[in-house]
Amino acid sequence: MAVFTGTTIEEAKEKARTQLKPTVNQTIEFAVLQQPRHGFLGIGRRQAQVDAVIKDKEIAMPSLEEKDEQPAKEPEQKPASLSSAEDELGPAEIKRRQQANLKKVQATSKELVEYLRTVFKELGIAVEPRIINLEAHDLKINLQTEENGRVIGKHGRRINAMEELSNIFMDYHGAAKVNVELDTSNYRERRQEAVHNLAQKAAMEVVASEKAVFMDPMPARERKQIHHELENNHHVKTYSHGREPYRSIVIAPQD
């Protein structure tokens, strides 16, 4: 048994054939261990992996006499879990895992800061990321810069994209379920106020026209805010539409 890698599954298999060199009486059985992934800006990239085993080809021989067929054995059934409570984590285990994740976040966040600095440098923007809040599952980083507009991007697209990339970075490096928030020049606070006004204005438009309003794509944080803003408005209803990164909010009249 051997593991071979490549940029594609077929490339990994070809490497196995070249190195193992099976004879005419042998064959190679493959098992795909890992699908390849291109990643984004160097994050999440991985190669294909296959497990390769050489086996002798089976040669069918004519039967000289009939043999009694033995009934196939039924696979043994493993007893089901007696109680789902066994799978639940106790307070001590939860605390232990949180502390372990906190240490992972502390270590990985330093790598993330350097990564963000490098990416923005490649974009021609001088940025100094500063960690302003760090917990087991939350990380807030302020992007200090003299070019706030370029860091934020049109409609916040650049900072939102970098925030999504940061979440992928943390997950890829083993920090589980960490919510990363990037901010600069109090953009998030100002954007929160803008989303509030946008939700109220759109709701008024829906009530007046009795027609649904399809909003522009926005990050999950802002979609959640709009749902919350209008959940007690008895004249409209909200729901999400589409797939990331183009998922958006629809505000429609109540039935």
C-alpha cells in the first residue's frame, strides 16, 4: 500500500503506475483519499491523494465438479448506541476544548495578521492589522491604514472578501468555528447604521407598492441584521435568496 499525490486524480494515478510498474499478471487498485482543491490566494489549496495497491489478476478456472453453495453470511449488526447522552460532552470536556481552541486561535491569529499584511501589500495598500479582541471562537482585527477607502472597497466588497478569506484561513489552520471580523475606521458601526436605514426604507417601499424588493448581495452578518430589524414588522416578511457569495435578502408583503 502506498500513497501518491498529484494536481489531479489522474496525475496521482499515473505516478503510481510509473513507480509500481505492475506486470501483465498484476493490476493496481486505487482508492481516492483526497480530492484536489485549487484554493483561493494560496488558502485551502491541496493536492489529490490516492492509495495504490498491487494485486495479482484473478484467473478464472473451469469447475470440474459442482460444489455445494454455502449461503452467504449476513454481516453482523453492531449494537446501536444505547443512549445519545453518551455522545454529549460534559462541562469539563467543553471547557477543555474551548481552552485548546483558544490556544490555537492565539497562535493562528498571528499568522493571519502576517498573511493580511502580505496580501494588502500585494494589492499596493499599506495596512497594519491589529488584534483588538481574541476569544475561543471570536477574533476581531482592526486594519490600520491611511487608505480606508481602498481597504473597504466599493460597497464594502474588499473588506468583506478579506474577512471571508480570514475565516477560511483560521479554519484551514485548525482553529475551529472562529468568527473573524475585520474593521477599519469604524466601518462596521457605520455600515450597521446604513443597513438599518436600508431595511426600513425597503420595508416602506414594499408596503407602499405591495411588491417584493430584492436587495443586493450582502454578507451573512448584514442579512442577519435585516432579518432581525424586520422580524416584528407585521406588514412584511424576509427570506434569503441565492447562494454565496451572491446570497441576498428578499423583503416581501405578508400573505
